[in-house]
Amino acid sequence: MFDIENVRADFPILGREIYGRRLIYLDNAATTQKPLRVIAKIREVYELYNSNIHRSVSRLAAMCTDEYENARKIVCEFINAKSTHEIVFTSGTTAAINLLAFAFGEKFVNRGDEIVVCESEHHSNIVPWKLMCERKNAVLKVLPFDDSGDLKTELLDTLLTERTRLLCVAQATNVLGTVNPLDEIVRKAHEKGVYVLVDGAQGIQHVKTDVNACDFDFYVFSGHKIYAPTGTGVLYGKEHLLEQLPPWQGGGDMVKNVSFAETSYSDLPFKFEAGTSNYAGAIGLGEALSYLIYIGMDKIHSYEKDLTSYALEKISSIPGITICGTSASKIGIASFFADGIHHADMGEILDKMSIAVRTGRMCAEPTVHHFGLTGLVRASWTFYNTKQEIDSFCEGIEKAKKILTN
């Protein structure tokens, strides 16, 4: 059984008070809280074996390197990659996509080629491709979504052409919470010979992810959104594709030999891990994934699915509140606006009730503008949240409405 009280006890920040009230944390799409196991693991690194990895012959360096590479194995198993060579540690989803935008662009994109992104993407999966297209004189094309938040996948039949090199799509969107139909999207792309990048920043923490079974060409995610330390992330790529890509940063640990005449690069995945990495954070990421394995991703998914149904029904029943994004397939996100109330004002009143939410454009302006809005209030929950917290949140919305409309 899923024991919510034991789970919540693993996250010390959930027990603190703000403004004299117990914290209700509903900003999980921005970043998640960290369990004691992860906090303890980071402390263990710095207290017991902190030393630069892949370099020294000291016992400390060997221990730290082993822990770092073990974290890579955990990631590999967690997403069912074929090899640890396919797992590149980065500082997050943004860094992983920028890495790919540079390296993929250099190898595969020429003047007049096309990159397809989705209207509902986070800026991190739009701006790097826009920059790459400007650099390579390529064309950026957009797959739109309908008012429910579902992508218009039927348009892919004509949107994808012989000049399309890559399709970029979120596993789940960060504003609307829509879980995109990746099986259909990947199939249609591959039928046209188009590679697919999946942004898993909002998906991997909610559902089991199998990059091999799903046939993703590239997959990225951030540690801080999956209960791991900030400044950590992963780029997965099929080994034969990563082998073809040039490095995007130069420095230590990504080279075999260096002279002023010639430089040879390290094997995968080290070719893409220049400099001293955030090894403590990567080790913490491995610990976070181990924690989720211990809890059970199936249990997490089942609990969150029930909580999401409950929350969406409760929030949508509040008069004057409109949820944007009504797809039948959603993760735990409700982005909404209140009639006659500015989103920032609503967020500030909720904060005074010790309820943490996000307001604004959520780094996804095209999505917000689709609805003719300048900003939204976003509540996002995860497996350590409760129905009681959702009830308190809805009561908070009602109180905020009274305060702001009087």
C-alpha cells in the first residue's frame, strides 16, 4: 500500500511553517522537494569521499568516481537505455537541449532544413532551436495544439517533409499538464525519417519511462524536478547518434590527447562532459532515482492519478475559475485564471496562507498567449501531496477571491 504519511516524513521541508501555517507546496512543476535520503547522500559525498572524478589515483577519487559512475548505471536502468554510453550528465534539461541543439545542428542541419517544435513547449525546447536555425539558416516550424491542450498530431502528415531533421516534443507540458501521445508522434516522425527529441522534464517523475521501448532518439530531463539536487540532468541519445555528434564544449575529461596541432576526443559519454562535473549532484540524482524505485513508480502513478482527478474536479467547481488545458490525459497540473483577478495578486494572497504556487507565463509564452492571456496561476502536485492540501488550496482560492473582489 502507498503510505502517504511515511512518504511525507521523508521530506523534511513539508513539516515547516510559513506565516504561522503548515506549508502546502503546490509548485512541483517548478521544482520538487528533496527526500532525506538525497540530502544525506550529498552530505556523505562532501564528508567522506569528496575528490575530483576520473583523474586522481587516490582512494578518495576512486570512491567518488565509482559513486558517480554507479549513478549513471542507475539512470540507465531507470529509463531502460541500452548502455551507460548513452547517458550524458548535464546541469539540467536546458543544458541538455542546448548541447543537442549545437551538436545536432552542426552534424545534421544545413541551409533550408527544418526543425519542428510544438506550440506547447517550454522556452528551453524552443529558444535553443530558434538560435540553431538562425545560425544554420534553417527553418523552425510549429505543431499547434487545440483549446483542450492536445497537439494536432494529424498535421504531422504534412508538416513533416523530406527537409525535416528533428521533431521536439514534451513528454508532458509544463503549463497545461497534457501528456502527449508519444507513440503516435514517434511513429509518424520515423516513417518520414525524422529524429525525435523528447523533453521529459515534466514526465519522468510521474510515469515509467522506457526510452528503448518507445524508440526515442533523444530524451532529456532535469534532476531538480525529480527530487534530486539542482544543477543536475541527463541527455540520453541512441549510441550511434551520439557517436556522430561533435562535442559542444572543450576542456578537461572530454579529450584523449591534446596538442596544438591535433586533438582527439574521449569515448562516450565523456566526450560531452567537459570540465569538473557536478559529481555530488549526479550522485544525488542516482540516490533520488533509487528512492523512487523503492517507493515504486507504479504506486506513485496510481496515487497521483487519483489525486489529479480529485484536484481537477474540486478546482473546476469553484465559480469564476477557468482551467486552461482540459485534455483527458494529464499529469498533476492545473493552470487557471480567475475572472477579474490578476494572477500575481492571487498568488500573493495564497502565499500569505502558506500555499506555494506559480504565477505568470511559466516560461511558456506561446502556450499562455494561445488563450489570449498574459499569465496564469499554476498549481502542481506530486505523490507527497494530499487531498486535504487540495481542499485547503481550494478554500484559499475562495478566500483570495473575496479579498480581491471586495
